[in-house]
Amino acid sequence: MKNMICGLTALLLAAGTCRAADLGARLVSADEDTRSAAMSELGEQGDAAKAKLTLSLMQSLKSKDDGVRYAAAQALGEIGPAGKAAIPALVKMLNDRGMDGNVAMGATDALGRMGPAAVTPLMGALKSKDNEVRANAASSLGDIGPAAKAAVPELIACAKDKYMGLRQAATRALGKIGPDAKAAVPALAANLNDKDELLKSHAAEALERIGTPEALKALGK
């Protein structure tokens, strides 16, 4: 009886792996209708199934086809925290220039939906020598929101950086973190006086979201 139970368990595990591989292949299909149907099916999966599916999608992240890598990143974003095993691979894709930068943006979005597990790896990415990687990492941390509060000191430094794309992304991220980013008020107030209109807009929004008396005072309220 014990051997029979073990045999059935092995068969069930194998079947689950095969289903994950099949769904994983459909999620990165070149056919838009197939991908759309697979995305709908993905939403019905439990965390255990999503964890298996993550392994399949991690293989697709290595594809030489830009479209496949982009679709895999999108699917991992839909999986969210259950796909945390893919975080290191997604961080490496923050400088992926495929599809004119869309692959990197797909990875950025996916990491922003991974939750607290992605915070430390993204903080590491803020130290990259590649400005686009740093800007994308800052955007992901902002999408994680208040759970990314450990990154506030690094984001404050980024909000003062000479690279405008990084300053914009970090300024916006600090606002999304909210009141826990109150230490950023002086840096955000300084950005209110910058010549770049988008940076000024992000700074004003960030101060509004932080909402402390000091932040509102910087806004003249």
C-alpha cells in the first residue's frame, strides 16, 4: 500500500510539472489569443502551481527571442510573490535592451509586483554602473510601496543623482513609499526647484503623499 501511495504521489507530481510546462509554453506563445487565454488560466492557479510555473518561465527568460523574454516577464508579474524564485533572473534583465527597452520594462514591472522579497536585490541594483538599471530598480521599489521603506536612504541619494532619469524614478518611488519616506523631504523639496518639469511634478506628488507637516510646508500648505 505504501509503495502504491508513493507511486501515485510521483505520478501526480509529474502531471503537475507537465501542466506547468504546457501553461508556461502558452504564456510565451507568439499567438496573442493563446497568450491571452493562458493569462486568464494563470489567474486560476494556486500558489503551489504558480511556483512550478515559475520554474518553466525562468527558462523562457533565457530565450534569445525578445518577445519570449518579454512575455515571460509579464507572466511572472502576474504570478507575483509566488514567483519570487525568479527575482535574481529578473534583476539581471533590468538592462535588457530587447524590443527597444520593453523587455527591461517588463522585468521592472514584474519585480515591482514581487513584494518584500525583491527589496534587497533591487537595493543592490541601485548600485549598478548602468544608469538605466538603477532607474528601473528605483521604479520597481516604488511599485512595491511602503514595504520598500528599507530602501529610503538609497533612494534619497538617487533623487540627488546627476542622471535625470534616475532622479525622476527615485523621487516618484519615495512618494509611493509614503510617510515612511519622511527623511526624503529635504531632497524632494530641492527637486521642486529644478528646471525639469517632470521631476518637479514627481517631487510635488511625492511630498503630498508623504504628507507630514514638513512635507506640506515645502508645498506651501
